Amino acid sequence: MADRSPVQITIGGKIPIASIPDLIDMIALDHALTLDSEEPVDESHFVMGQLLELAIAEAAGGSAENIEDFCVQHSIAFVRNAGGCCASYGPHRVVFEGCGRPRYYSLSDPDQVMLSRSLFLSLGSFEAVDAWFEEAVWTPDPISFDVNMVSTSDEEETGHGR
């Protein structure tokens, strides 16, 4: 059995409306529930102008692999905070702004972002360190929908994205 820890994931930003049913399937595969009411997620939880906040009580490896992979493939922004698992991995945070690659950050037990000395020195200036911390605490914008927005994978399948 894999090492497990609690996870909170926040999803927001622009979401292709056609991708919501598949995203709900990925959320169920990862056993995520709504953070506030601990309910299974359905379409009613995707509310314009709000964030979708989820929790997984015991996530393998401290990740929400299905949700995260789906969000990256469909350019949907998210932030995930995971607790650590003694002798396996420490608390960490993943930030995906809807493009590029997810960024990974170490956390202390009270969810403070940690910066190693070697990274501190490599950043080269206090301004760069400050910018790094700003990137680490980024949160998605509230959910917005565009009925004409096609998800990235749909564009690739139809050839319309080229």
C-alpha cells in the first residue's frame, strides 16, 4: 500500500464548460470531496465567481494524480497542498497557473513555504526571492466559463487548435 496523506486542492480560473463532466469523473477517481461539506462533487459545485475547494482524506503519495493530470491537459488552474508522510515525503504544495508546468514547493508542518539555502543563493537577489515566494503562494482566480472555449485536448483531437 502506498504512503498516504491528506490533500487539499483548489481549482479555479477559466474552465472549458465541456470538460466539466470529465473533470467530475477525475475528482471521483481520486476520492475527493468538497472541502466545506464533504460531499461528492457534481456540476452544481462549479459556481461562476467561486473556487472549487476539494479535500482527499488519504491521498496516495500526497497527490491527486487524476485531477492534476486532467487539469494540466485542459489548462485548468489549481493549487494542491499535501501533508507529509513520515520517512517518505514532506508536506508540499503544487501550483499550476493553467499553462506551462506545475511548480513544486516544500512546506513546513504549518503550511509555510520553505526555501532551501542553495535555492536562495541561486536566485541571486532579495527581489528574486520575493518573486519566488509570491509565485509559491499564488491562488487561482475564481471559476469562469466560456461556452465557446474548447479544451486543449479537444483542439488537438479536431485539429482546430493549430
